[in-house]
Amino acid sequence: MLHYPELAMPRSRTVTTVCNGKREVWNDYEKAKAYFLKLMISTDGGEHDRAKCVYIQLMHGLDKCSDEAE
């Protein structure tokens, strides 16, 4: 069992995203979240759903986020 809750642990500032087949490595977690939030707001249909999937994973603090089913 972890001594500290997972949310209290410092997370890496680097995150890898895969959306619509495009893989990107971000050095700033907040910029990645802002990008996918903007993409989610400005699109509709399938593109909106893919951006939303990645954004939700970012909000949960994952280091690897993808719109692909695993």
C-alpha cells in the first residue's frame, strides 16, 4: 500500500497523447489540457468525442492518453 495517496504524489510534467492517429509528447501538462479542452469545445461529432476522451484522461492525471480503445 502507498504511504501517500496517489493524488498527493508529484506527477511528471511530461505527457504523451494520441488523438486521431497523431502522437504528441508535451513537456507541459497544463498546455496539453488547455489544447484538448479548446479542441473539444471547437469541434463536433467524432473529432469532439476523440478530444473529449483524451481530455478526460488528462484530467485523471494519466501520463499516456489516447483516443484509441486498448
